[in-house]
Amino acid sequence: MATTSVSPQVVKPKSLNCPSCGAPVELRGFAHTLSVVCPNCLAVLDASTPEFKILQEFQGKERVQPKISLGSRGKLAGSLYQVIGFQQRGVVADGDFFCWDEYLLFNPYYGFRYLTEYQGHWNFVRVMRALPVKIASVGKPSVLFQGRRYRHFDRMTATTAYVLGEFPWQIRVGDSVSDEDFVSPPYMLSSESSDDEVTWSLGEYTPGKQIWAAFQLPGSPPQPSGVFANQPSPYEGKPGSAWRTWLWLNVVLVAIALFFTMASSNREVFHDSYVFTPAMKTEAAFVTPTFELTGRTSNVDIAVRTDLNNNWAYFNFALINEDTGQDFDFGREVSYYRDSEGSEGSPKDSVIVPRVPSGKYYLRVEPEMESRSFQSMRYELSVHRDVPNNIFFWIAALLLLIPPIFTTVRAARFESARWRESDYAPVGSSSGGDD
């Protein structure tokens, strides 16, 4: 037996006429609609009565054009919704009026949802039946909802400034509610309190591009301005990851440094003691006995240790290859002063000459001191071959600090910008009304 498929019946919007101007008024929310705004004269009408009683005449000076037109359909959270209402709400802060847009969405099976927009920041909102639980916290008050902690952001009085479309409650321009917001990005938990009820809603931050794609809107969404209360941080989790990476890289760096330290022979190839008296007129420069540098090309550490006390000395050095005449010239100043308040400087110093080929070498030494000083200086010279030098590893460790510090600072600046708009903004910072 053949069967015939029957398409579901499409329920058309109910159409009535405005008692103020006679213009047709459509009801898309069916029996749910309790008030509707005439699209022609913007009078607010009572949709619960057959005669469409006028609740409020339009007193504004100019119309507001919603970014998403009434009647538009878009798919959000996997369901198709139609825009049936629009209102502008705002708060007064420091003598200025800050407003945001709210769109009422309707689906015959899933009921009502909301879209809010403030300075390019969008939230997809649904009314909650369950209530959050207040929890003990230090600093900002917090609530717990569905296993997630939300921190108090702000408290304000929100006033309706403009309405368009239809609503499941009797709306009027000038209606006010007490609003409290709690945030846990990307979510915002809000309560609206009037004289007879408290309504909790949960908003999820939604990028403008996603809204534009859902409703197939032309052009591009307005660029977000500033940081919104529940805007997800682009640096979420990155500081911790950067510091963990820094820690592991330092572990590797220490392991490499230890390897090179153990691989360095650090052999002493020359050591001798000398005395220098600046008042003597003899030639100060001299050369040391020859010593041999063996093994691979590596560094040479030349150290000088003196008995200076409240005096200074300067050493001109030259490390010279006996066979080739190749030389490495350098100088070191040694100074040491002390008194009852402490000491300054050091009676010893050293220098590392990098990449010295193997061969036979000697040192040319020329000490200098105050020429009028009759005080003699005793000093020792020592030469070590292939000494461990960790300066490059310290430099690398400091450079590795840059990425995690940079990421941490940027994350902190983002969070600072977020809370600067809250009731907990630092003294002296400006804040506006967000929702």
C-alpha cells in the first residue's frame, strides 16, 4: 500500500493593525507575545488583548537601526532562531550614558534566546532555571554554577532606552532593572531583579564573525573595542605553558653546561710569583718561561693574584706563540680598597682568551702602579688550559627568560584591561557600563 508524506504545516505570523497609526503589525512569537512595537509609529502595544491597547507612545527623537533586522533567521548553537525583538539598554556612569543592544530570538521548539552587543562584543544568552550558589571567597564575591566558579564583575541599574519588535513581557521605554554580572570567560552569569522577580541568564561570548555567518549578514561585523567582561583572553594558559617550556629548556641547558664542564681538562700549565716596586727605575716588562699548550684548540685562562691593599695596579699582557709569533694582547686592572665601612674591588682578576691553538707559548708582562709609590706588590701568575666557561650558558638562560616574561606581562595587561571596566577598577581608572 502506498504512503503519502505530509509536509509539516508552516505557521504564518499573525498580523493585526496598530490602533495608533493603522499600520500592519506582525506577531512572530504567537501566543508568547505580550507586547509589540508598531514598526511605523513605534508605539508599544499590548498584544495580550484583541484590540491592541496602546501601552506607550514613542517619545524619542530618532530611530535606531538594528545591526540585525527583525525577521532575520540565523542558526546558533545548532538551532534556527528568528529575531523578533530589539531593545537598547544602558546605564549612567560618571554623567555619561553607556548603552548596548539586545536582540530577542525565538524558536517555536526551544523558546527564547538573546543576543547582546556592546562595542563589537557579542554574547549568546539563555535564561536559566537553576540558581547559582554563593561561595566563600577572598576579594571579589563569587558564585558556583554547574561546577564553574564565577567572580563578581559589576552591579548597575539598566534602563530600557529604545524598543522594536515584540516581547514575551510588557515592555516600556524607561523600564529599569537591577543587574549583577559574574564572569568566568567565556561565560557571563547575570541576574536581573525587578520589584517582583529575579531572572538569571547565562551568556557565552561569541565572535562577531560567527554572528555574521549565522545570519548571513553583508559586509563585516564591527571591530571589537577594548576588552569585554567575559571576553576570552588570547593568552589563556600561555604564561604557564611558556614557563614550563622555560623550565625544561633550562634543564637541558644545565645538562649541556655540566657536560662541557666535565669535558674541560682545566690543566694548569704555568704558575710563578713575582714582586714589583714602582719606585725602582728598572724595566718593568718581562717575559715568562715557555710553557706548552697541548690538545685541541680551546681557551686559556690567565689569572693574577696580588697582595694589594688600598692601591691599584694595571697589567699589560701578551700571550705569544714562540714558533709563529702569533700574539694575543690584553690588559687587566686590579684594585682593592677597604676602610671601616667595608671594601671595594678585588686583589685578583683573570681573563679568558678563547680559541688558542696548541703550541709553545710565553707571556709578556708589564705591570704598572702609581710611580711615586714605594710600596712593593707581590703577585702570582697562573695559566690554565681548557677551562670551563659558563658565561654563554648564563646569557642563554637570561635570553630564555624573555618569552615567558613577555607572555606573562601581556596576559596581565589583558586581564587588567578587563577589570578596569568593573566595579573593582583601580582608583583613577575610567569605567563604563557593560553587559
